[in-house]
Amino acid sequence: MDFYSIEHLRTGTVRQQNAYNVLNKHSVFYKLKEFSPILVGSIPINIDIKTSDLDIICCWKNKYQFASTLTMCFGHERGFALSEKIIRNKEVIIARFSTNSFNIEIFGQDKPTYLQNGYLHMIIEHKILIEKGEDFRLQVIQLKEQGYKTEPAFAHLLNLSGDPYDELLKFKNYGE
């Protein structure tokens, strides 16, 4: 599966197709192309629930240019908000806004997207889903519907202890 592109969504589930159409209608990936955007999270790997948003990670070299691009390209969207935070000792910039179909979160940091935890978690979760099968996928969705976030749901089902975000990264070479 090529997660660097959103093309696989075009022929996916109805919700994946809707995500593909929304991202194209708003030219999200075109507007963010210089920041190596990748759609991550539960929608690309088909473990989303009704409230799941579109999570896009980006890599910036100049945070002010990235923030300016986000504001210029998406500042007119409903509920647009831009914030700057420190997460796991890294500076991040997050933009959030809504479309009629999805809430969208764009997360950027000065780290290649393919090395960011959001991408690594999705790849690991995808491998686990392939290995564990449909019943496991449905159990993840059920936990998410009960209020679990994705990584804690996986950690619960895999009987992992400790920080679920860190523990999942230990599965980096899973299935290889």
C-alpha cells in the first residue's frame, strides 16, 4: 500500500472515497506539496469511526513559512485555528478546520514525514491489521466507538503495558 499518495482512497470504502473527494476539492495536497504531506490515522487503514478526522502530517524547514502557508491556503475555511505546541520535545504547528464532511487537522514539524510518529504508527497498525485479520479490526473499531484513541485501542488488544504510543513503535519491524 502506497501511503505517500491518497490515490488508494479513490477506490476504497465509501468513507475513504469521500475523504479523497474532499481532499481534492479543497486541493489540500496540492497546497501542501512542498511540505511532503501524508494522510495518516484511521481513515487510510479503514479503522475509522463517524467522528474520525483527516489527519495530515507535514515536514517544514521554516515554521513561519509553514504557518503562513496554512493561514493563506486554509484560513478562510470554517473553524480555522492555528496553534503552536511542543510535543515530545519537538516544536509543532497544527491547523484545524472543517468541511461539510470532515474535520481536518494538519500537523507539521521539522522532521521528515516518513519518520514522524503519526506515519510510523499507521504503518505498524496496518501491518498488525493484516496479520490479525478482520475480527481484530472490528475490535479496534468497537474500542474506538467506546472512546479509546487508536493507539490505546491497539495497546489494549495486544496487552501492551506502558505508554501505548511508545509501545507501538516497538513493533516497527513487525511482519517483515
